Amino acid sequence: MILVYVDVHYATTRHVTNIRNNTKKSLHLPAMFFKKPHIFQALAAFIIAAGILSCSPVDLDFTTGGISQLEKHPPRVPSTEYRNVFVIYSAGFNNLSGDLEEDINDLLSSRISTNPRDAIIVFSHRTTGPRNYKVKTSPTLTHIGTDIDGSFIKDTLLVMDVETPSASAETMKEILTFVAEKFPSDRYGMLFSSHGTGWLPSNHKFTASSSWKAAANDIDHNPHDGLRPDGLPEVKSIGREEINGMQGLEIDIRDFADAIPMYLDYMIFDACLMGSIEVAYQLKDKCRQIVCSPAEILAEGMDYKSMTDYVFKHESDLAGFAENYYNFYNDPERQSAYRSGTISVVNCTALDSLAQVCKEIFARNRNKLNNLESNSSLVQKYFTMSEHQCYYDFEDIIRKSGASEEDIATFNDALKKCITYRAATDYILGTVKVSNYSGLSMYLQKSSHTALKDYYRTLEWNKATGLVQ
């Protein structure tokens, strides 16, 4: 239920409050500022522009439901003239709430596009404090951009009822439909930020005793306690919303895909384990490109300070964005488990051809693939918790199954057309050595996964390839 709807042309403006110092990520200047000719003029222009178009980190008051007064403002950009709309869906009613708040503050402290036809739409849902799941809060939708007169825009568009879940396909569809109707654009992109468990069905548990999802019923319990080595950093583990006294909410990947009403130029997952062929194939008809990680992503997340530099280009530079992510996490100054990051850019238009190749390879090597279970320890894995035991390197599965060199070569040729950028640090969370990195993970089926295999057969990837019979 929506409490308040504010028309795109007339919206409330929040005051700048609760200034924060956030230094978790450095600001990456475009290459033009490092060229010798005219460097001082360019730098001066940047400083002036930053002063006019940037906003200090602020509290957008996302947790307050209802708006007491609507103040009308001069008309914004005519809604039929947007060229780029970037949607950030930040589902943070969970243990990542503070980290996701810092991400939005980083975004606000960056350079906002000077073109009034570029719009950032932020959906955000947070807790009132660390692990405080008893106090319900209102998800909100905010428009960030530049007005036709050059002034900074920060307009509240929607304040939703406190009962509205953010880890919900229905809510996501409602938000994206609203954006498509009120911000018709030449191009849409989306970033999803929260926990993530790839293609696994919502609230799936391998065992009742070891599931972090089961443990999450205790609102004071760290979902990862006891399931991976002590001392490792917290990670982002599609969507997770904690419910006091109930099992947490998650979005099924099939419902996630069905909830997207417009075709996206790109989808960025700032969430764990979303870099699987199953996820990519489920979304192939919904977006042109996907940025994702087959392994876990540190709670620190992606670089929101430089994000718009990449997504608001005439042609979005996702490879540059991914490379920036990799360089940040592969910094030699980052120690041990904190030097951890895998990233890939997937060209979804080439996935059908890959599926056809894999269908033939799977058919020729079915017994070998089925027998690989006993040697799964030899296959490159991308998980550090037993509850994520489904994510193995795509190419390494094919190779370790004993497929012919011809099949492996054919597979790699098809995969190369799908992966336009890939990079990985030497280790994942300091515990998993990355010896083989194809850019995507795939399910390595096991005989004990009876219920899981029943679900897997419903995924589009399995329908196209017949991996699980």
C-alpha cells in the first residue's frame, strides 16, 4: 500500500541532515583529468562542477513513513524526454542496512550528471538500527538528478506502507512499473543491492541444522556465525528481509525476472553469488548485459562514488565499471580476506548460442557429468559456506568431467562471446584459491539434492540444455 504519491513534476525536497564522513572508497576521476594538456583548467572546472552538482552524504530519512506537507516546485524535465534512467533497488531491511546506507551516501557525494535527461531513481528500505527488525520502516523511492535550470534534484516520489516488503517480486514490479510510466526513457539500467543466493529457491535449506536462513530466525543472530571460518568480513548474501519471529523473505529468481516490466540495457548485481549461468539465462530476455559476481561480495560493495561515470556514458561502460571494481578489491594494500573480488560482464544476446552448444555437450557427456559428484573437490568452487554448495566454475565442470578437447574448445568459443570482461583475485575471502575462472558458475548436481533438482528443472537454463534430467 502506498501512503503518498508525489507526481514527478511536483515533489518534496528533503533538507540536508546528518552529514557523514565516508572514506571507504576513493573517488576515481575520469582519465581526462590526468592528461598533461590543460590539466589545471580541467581540474578547476571539475571542482566548480562538483560544488554545484554534488551533494554531501545525507540521511534521506528513508525510515520515516508519511509526508506531512507537499511543497510544489517548478516543473522538472518533461517526462517524455529522459535518455538514461538508472534504478537502484536497495533492499536493506537486514544486517546490511548500514552498508547500503553508506552506498547511497557515496552516490550522493559523487558527481551527479549535468544532463537533466539523466535520472537516478533510488528505492531504499533500511532498519532503524543494527539488526533492529522489530521496528518496521517505510520503503521509499527518490529521484536524484539535475533540474532544467542546473540545480540539484532530490525528490521523494513514494513513501510506502511499513508493511510493504522490499524483498518481494510484487514490490519490485510495482516500483519498476511506476518508473517506466513516470520516467519513460530511451534506456534503463538497474542495480540490485542486497543479499543474494543466485538461482537457489527462496529459503532453501540443505539441512535444518546448518542453514544460515534457519538461523536468521533469531533476530540477534549473525546469519554466518559458525558456518565459515571466524574473523572473515561480512558479505552480501536474490534479496533478504528479516521478519521478527518468522522466516526471512527472499525473491525467487523466476519471480525476479517476471517482475521486470521493461527491457534493461544492463543489470548490476551488488549481491553475492549472482554470477551463475542459471541467473544470466533466466534474465536474458530482460536485459542486454549483466554485471555480476559468481562468488561472495564483501559488504563494502561496489564503488558508488564513480558509478555514474560509467552508466551515464552514451554507451554504458560496464567493462570499465567492472575493472574499477576488480582493481579496488585487488589492491595489494588490502589484507587477506579483504582482498577478495570476482566480477564478470555478461552479454545476454549470446546466451542462446551458448545454451545450444551446452545442450549438445551435456548430451554427449551425461554419464561423465553425473559421475563428477565424487570428484567435486577437484572442481573450482566459488562458495565458502556449505549452504552455497551449488556454485562451481562453469568451464571447470566441463573440463573436469572429461569432455573431449573438441567439446571444450567449442564451449570456450561460445563462452567467450558471452563474457565481455572477467577478473578475479587470487583468493575468495582468503580461503578459496581461484585457480580457474571462466567468469560464471554452474550447478554441479549431486544425488542427494532430490528436491533441489526438481526445482532446477523449472529453470530456463535447464529447459534449454537438459543438464538435470
